[in-house]
Amino acid sequence: MSNARPHVTVRILRQDAPEATPRWEEFRTPYRPALNVITVLRDIRQNPVTVDGVRTTPPVWESNCLEEVCGACSMVINGKARQSCSALVDHLPDPIVLQPMATFPVVRDLIVDRSRMFDALKRVMAWIPIDGTYSLGPGPRASEETQEVRYKLSTCMTCGVCLEVCPQVTRESLFVGAAALSQARLFNTHPTGAMKKSERLRALMGPGGLADCGNSQNCVAACPKGIPLTTSIADLNREGTILAIRDLLTG
Amino acid sequence: MIVVGGGLAGLAAAMRLAEGGASVLLFSTVPVKRSHSVCAQGGINAAVNLKGEGDSTQEHFDDTIYGGDFLANQPPVKDMCEAAPEIVYLLDRMGVPFNRTGEGLLDFRRFGGTKHHRTAFAGATTGQQLIYALDEQVRRYEVPGRVEKREAHEFLSVVKDGAGRCVGICALDLVTMEVTTHTADAVILATGGPGMIFGKSTNSVNCTGSAAAAAYQQGAVYGNGEFIQVHPTAIPGEDKLRLMSESARGEGGRVWTVKDGKPWYFLEEWYPAYGNLVPRDIATRAIFKVVFELGLGVDGQPAVYLDVSHIDPKILDKKLGGILEIYEKFVGEDPRKLPMRVFPGVHYSMGGLWVDFQHMTSVPGLLAAGECEYQYHGANRLGANALLSCIFAGMRSANTALAHAKGLDRSAAAADAAFTDEKRRQAAKNDEALARSGGEDLWQIHKELGEWMTAHVTVVRKNDGLRATDEKLIEFADRLRRAPLGDTGRWVNQVLPFARNLDNMLVLARVITLGALRRDESRGAHYKPDFPERDDPNWLKTTKARHTDAGPAFEYEAVDTSLIKPRARKYDVEKQSGTVAPAAAAAGAIG
């Protein structure tokens, strides 16, 4: 699909600070083939004049790798939460509409605070409990099949898109969301990680845990890395039930 | 302890420091998980010889020294290669989803500059997978408070006591724009490379080299700055050059262009011994020759083909999925079916802060690890040695920092005045930047900087071009004073830190450019057609740049070649085995 156009029109939802009132600003920037949203934002930053001829401050956004592996540049683009580096202008309508993700508190403009996601990784103990960094030989053997499953889960870049699209995750709700749940599964599938499996599952039994998932399936559809998030959640539910029964029997 | 930078080197250092009982303050401009190490694709080298090819850490050491055209001091490189198997096993224990063999062992693939399958990999996003594993271990230490993160903080400068020792840092909070100071027994800089000096590169947005440049201006010596690696295969783009990993060739990918209406596999023809897996400097120069001298770029454009379309798509998805997705998403063509169009792009700095073998810079108490230091790669880095050197250097520097703290004489602890003064100095610099006015445009200056540096200080270097570039750099610095920021706010102002970065980038650009101007020879990535040969009698030397108000002052230091005797470096024929001196006392690998 090619959407060559005389220029690119961009509407951005601006917000100066967390408590400030948001406002829309519209810009027009020169079109070139193969532009992405990041480049358009850079054009605006260099010449931050709205279509009404008003000079404003350069908009701010997060970005780093620009090849969709760091997870920084998530925003809502024409209604869809995604990475702005891989959002190509030729595939987008005119005007392009940019908003910060709504699930997270806005810091400024398109920058939101995703620290709840990193906190959730602590809650689910998203790590392998190694004894130390000294020399202890190779890790456990693994089949190619297991590696493929774990690799896919491990490509999660904490970008926040799955939380943004989840009806159960709001600024007020405690739900940890699909990303952290899927990480719990990732570590439960590793022989050493599995040594903490019960602890991980129990950490997800309480408020904000597994039971808060409403099974809308939005997360799996929106994940830019195609991670089977709902499969992870189903797997944890199954494991959680087994653990609960075992707890009951062994009282 | 302070660690600045949350990529592989910084996280490895933080982890090792916390394990050693230190309390760690970890600074990063971005949430550490988003650091540039995520961009590394192909893998990490370790000679474990799991393919029955007779590989050894000695052979890895020799390949690395040979690949670096003998410019690296040899003892630390040897230590790194010896530690590599333990490092890969450690990562394996941490749960990195490395690709596996049918027997469930680690799989290894080939990379440039070696004949062995020596590169462990996790799909084609190995850097991402390694940084996640280290991020997870550091988060484990965060829970009990052994590591505290200061993300969204930019390093501005070190704080030195009256004796010139580093006793802390000065940082800029990128949200509140406050200048803050922090004390430490030792500071480890792990702040990555300077790709943004070249405008467009394979580097991430925050790879400006600014932190290293700031330390340099405070007296830390910069080593081998002129050695900049240009990776042969990247996808050209307006915002960045996206890397197409060497692993594509490691898995059988071929580079070609059209000559006389037929595919011409020029690397295979010119370098029969190594073919498509010649080191990066060699492949890059070959592509330049094809495109600019022979005029044989694809469709007359600066591009050649990187072709994996002959390989089974199932294998491609399993081993190279990550990079093929990048090509598909950003170019819109399926590399499983069509050859990719690629061109060289600035990728890595072999040069960086000068450090001793234990990673101390020339400023006591200030250490450096990872791409921001110069130690392991000589004149050209071999593929898949970067991840290794980052982790090795991070851990070794942490060991050194712990030892340094133990022996510290705290009676001469810095007076608070040192911190107050430095904070005032940095706040004044911010005020100066915020007050800039005039008709210049800092984004335009950055663009021109990138164009000049790319044109004159990358693949082909000529002395008149280097001289003209240096004059331009001085002009840019002058113009920058008249470039208003456009945002003078004190809340998430992104222009102010970039302006501060750009000041530093211009300083570092002169170190790179003038280092290249002085070095009248060709070695590794540094190529001058007017001086096409390596000149060991005059230039088998480490370049050391010291900052002065008049610009960099250069001195040179002999290279430690005590283990492998320098010999001619050729890739058209098989490598002669290195004459290896008897091993010195074996240093503990990662211990």
C-alpha cells in the first residue's frame, strides 16, 4: 500500500505535565517516501509550528532502538497502540493522529509512566534464581521445542501495548496484565526457574493477579511481537488450579 | 558504587558489584531494559568446541588479535577469550533461550573472521535476550535494595576531590531537569558508543558518546578514537541504518551484485578462504569498491544484495527470524523470497576511554567498561565479540571497583565543596544552553555533523578531507552557541540534554578526526588510500588523546604484543597459525 501525499498532516494530543489539561495540536510536514512516525515527529521537533502558524514547544516522545526491539516508542497511532518506529507513513491514513497510551499516567505529551510494568516483574519473580555469577558449568539441557517456546515468550519488550488494550487494566486497577503473567510462565518453563513455580503462582492468586483477567483476548491480538499471551494465561490458570487443589489436599 | 549505563556492561557490573556486597546506584537515560544492547543480533563468541572442529580459546584469541590488525594489547584479550565459555554458560544458567542442538546442547554458528562455529545465539535477537537475562538478575538485587536505579538520568560529569580522584558524579534528572550529585567509592562508566556523531548509524538514539566525552574533558584519556567500525550490511533509512546481522552470512547468506547481467559474488571471488565471512572492515571496503569504483551498485544505487533466499525458510525463521522481520516491517519485502538490499553503516567504536588492564581510566576511581572503552578490539572488532567484551569488562571492572573501594583512604574524603562546585558548574552550563539565541538550528548542525563525519571519517579517509572536517567541527561548535533550544521548560525538556550531548559529540568528533588525520597508515577499519599499507614500525601504537582547551593533544603508547607476534593480515588465503609466546600466568577467568 502506498499513500504518497503532498505533505503529512499530524494531530498530536499534547499535555505539558501530569496534571495539565491535554490539548490537540496539528502540524504539516514534508512528505518523503518510506517515512515512519519517528521521522515525522523529528520534522515537527525541528520546526514546531502548527498549521495555524503558531510556534509551539517541540513535542516529546520516548524512543531508542528504532527497530522494534527496545519497546520505548509505544503510543496510540490512529486509535491503535503500537510502536511508532515501525509505523510507516505510507501505511497510515491522513491525518496521522498520535496520542499517549491512556492506561498509563502521562508524564508529558506522548511520554507515559510504565513503571507499574517493571514493578509487576518483581511481583512475579521474573528471573532465574541462580546461586551466583561464579563458574558453575553449563545450564540444564533443553530441547529445541522448549527453546522455541521460551524464546518467543522472552521477546517481550515491556512496551505496554497489551496493558493499553486490556479492558481490565486501568490507571486505578491493580491487575498486573498480560506481559507480567506471560513472564511468570517463561520462568516456570525453565528447569531452574520452575523451582520457584509455586511462589510465582501464589503471587498471582491475590488481588491484581490471574483472576482479574477478563479473557477479552485483546492482548494477544495487539502484541507487536506475536507472543501467545492468552496461552500463557491459560497455562498459569491450569497450573494455579493444580496448586490450589494440592494446597487443599496437603492443607 | 555508581554504575552509569544499563546496557550489558553496566548490568554485568551492577550484578557483580551487588553480589560482592556493594550497594549500587545504577544510572541510565532510559529504563535499562531499553538500552542499545538490545540491538545486537547475531550472537556471542565462546570457543567451547561443541562442533568437533578443534576450536580453542587460544584460536579465539588469535582470531581476535588478527582480526583487530594487532592493535589491541594482548593480555586482556586473552583473558576475555578464556573467560568466554564460562560467560556463555553463566548466561545459559540465567535462562537465556539460546538455540539448541538435537541433543539439547547450545548451538553455535559461524561468524566473520573465523573458520569455526563459535557463536552462541538466541534467534537473531541475542543482545535483547542477554540484556533481559542481566536485567532480571539486577532486578532480583533491586528487591532487597542492593541496587537502586536512577533511570531517566543523564550523566553530566564526574566529581573529583582535591587529589584528582573520582568521588562521585553529577547527573541531570531528565524529568524534573534538576542537576543532582551523588557520592561513590568508585564510578563505572558503561555508557556505550558514539554512533550519533555520524548522524545515521546502526546505533540507538541515546548512543551519543556524550558521557565518555564529558569524562575525557575532565582528564580521562581517550584511546584509539579513530577506529570506527562500519558494518557492511545495514538497511539504509532516514532515521537510522538498521543492521542486518552478520549471522545472515554465518548461516549461509551470500553478498552479490549484478555484473554483465549475472550475479557476481565478489566476496567469494576476492576472498576464497573466508568468502562472505571476511571481517567487517574487509567486506565494507569491498562493497565500497564495487559501488563507487566499479559503479556496480544494484540499479545504480549505493546498494548490494544480501541474499538468504536459497536457504530453507524454516531454518531462516528459527535462526534469523528477528532480523528478517525487521527487513519485512521496514522495507516491505520478504527476504525469504527476495534478496535484501543493503549498504554499509557506522556501527561500532573500537576506540573509547583508555583503561588499564583492570579497567581503571586515567582518573583514579573512574572505571570504564563496554563500548565506551577501547580495550579489546584493536583496529577492527570481530562479529559477536562485542557482547562478550561488554559482559567480561563489566564483571572485571566491578571486581576492580570492589578492590579499589577496599583500599580507599577515606580520611581525605572530598569536601562537600567539590560536589557543590561541580553542581554549580553544570547548572551554569544548562543555563547557558537554555539562554542561547540566534539564527542557528541545532538539529541542522547535528545533521551536518553526521554528513561530514560520514563522508570523511569512515571507510575511506584522506588527509585533506580530515583537515576540512576538523575545521567544520570548530565551526559547528561556534554555531551551536547561536542555536536556540526552542524549549526552555524545566519539565521533560528533551532539547536541553540533546544540546548538552551535541556539545560533547563535537569534542569527541575532533578526537576521532584528528586521530585519523595523524595516523598515516591503513590498519583494520582505518583506511587511507594514500597510505594503503599497515606500518608497524611507526604505527603499531595506541593513540592516546588528552583534552586541552586548544583541542586534543596526542601521545602514543606501545602495544603489548607479548603473546602473539604481529604478522600480515590476509583473508584471501588461510590464516597462518599465530606464533604464540608461552602463556603468562593464567588470570582467573571470570572469577
